[in-house]
Amino acid sequence: MKILQDIWILSEAGIVLFHRMYDENFDDQLFGSLLSALNSFAEEVVKDGLSNFELQNKRYTILKKNGLIFIANSSKKVKEKKVMEELEDVVERFFQLYSPQLLENWDNDISIFRNFELEIEESLEGTIERFRKAFW
């Protein structure tokens, strides 16, 4: 079963390096900036910042590593531990492809991350699966 629905990878400044969304009804860079600002605010209140939040029927899970913020959403019906395990797997695969050293010298060209979806497609729920869940 695929657990994650959408995913965003942000720099701490809020630049979206990679995103995969099937409901593209908002600007990904605006969303990245908003979540980066929310996380900064949360870090002022509590040391580690946000780890997850819920909006309607979705849970957004956040994981920070090597100066990047990984955000994935899932159904609230899926256990948090399972979502975090899947997100940790995505993070590990990201850093296998794009080493922290590569990111230190990164020239802000987000096109280098474009093919990351191919590496994680088995973790992401597809449109056909969403359609099936909506009607069955």
C-alpha cells in the first residue's frame, strides 16, 4: 500500500527543490515559503519546530535533515509511525542521489531534482489509486 500522497522538499529558506502534487491548485513556491515561515515560528516556540499538523482529512508530516525540510501528506487514517517510516525512506534515497556535499555547492538550479519522482514513485499514491479510494 502506498502511504504518501504528496511531497515537498524545501531549503530552510523556503525554496522548493522538489515537489510532487496531484492537486496543483496552489503555487508550490508560495506553499514552501509558508511552511518554512511556520517552521521558523514553531522553532521560536519549541526547540525542534513542527513535526506534523493536520488540515481537514490530511496529515502533513515534517522531517528535517542536512539543512532541508521534507514534508509529505497522507490520510489521517494512516498511523503516524508508518508515515514517518516511509518519509525517512524517501529522505534516505534523496541523500543517496544528492549528497550533502553536492548540496553545499548547489547553484539553486532546481531542475537537477526533477527526476527524483522516479526514485520514489513506489512510495507515492497515484491518481488512479486516489480515484479508486474515493469511489470504493
